Amino acid sequence: MGHTVDTSGMGDQEVQLSASERDVVARIRQHWEASERGDSDAEHAIYAPDAILDYPQSGERFIGRSAIQAQRGAHPAERHFRIRRIQGGGPLWISECVITYDGVPTYSVSLMTLANGLVSHETQYFADPFDAPADRASLADPIPARDP
């Protein structure tokens, strides 16, 4: 898959990005940074007016930038966002983030398909952290820079 931008010391190799790829990474980073500061208009500027957002785990689909923005604006939790990695190329870009809801971290993977410089379709997956089983301890190493 395309290029990786290591944003947290997770060990990915940084690669030379083209000017257009740097622009995409900057726009995705601006999206997440706007999410963190609660700037809803800036957060949703990356979406096409007819964008689709899918949450496969709940079976929900939101159609249109205004519906995407409204459902996020109605979320009752205090939320914080930290980018772990942005990776992609061409029309497909992936963000790995930690989203904290009322102090509880959830890992999120966002797959964004871009068309004409805007997100036309995003699929977002969420997973709660869990303790590794003891029987795998001798086989595994810890992931660097893992959040609590």
C-alpha cells in the first residue's frame, strides 16, 4: 500500500511523499486536529457534500456531509483524538487513531476514499483495548508507544 507517515514513533519508515500526497496527509491531519479541538466545521470540511460514512460494527450508514456532522455533533461524550499513523496512496488513505470517550480509550481505524480532493466514502472501525492472554506472553513483544 502506498506511503506511510509515522506520527508517533511506532516504527514505520517514513518515505518521501509527493507534493499531492503531502497535501492529502496534511488535510487528513487537519481533520483529526479539528476533531480534537471541537471545530465541527473544519472537521467536516474534508467530506464531499454527498459523502458516505459507514460504521460496520453498528450497521449504520450516514449519507451526506450534513448528516455526518449532525451525528457527531450530537455525541454526548467528551472526546479526544490522537493520530497514531496515516498511511495511503492514490484514492485510499487510512488513519489509525486513539479516540478517548469520557476518558476511556478506543482504537479506531478509518478508511477514507478520496475523489476530487474530498472524502467520498469513509468506513470507521472501533475496538476497545484488552489485556493479552497470559499464554501468549512468551511469544509477543509490546507495541512501542502504546497508549494505556
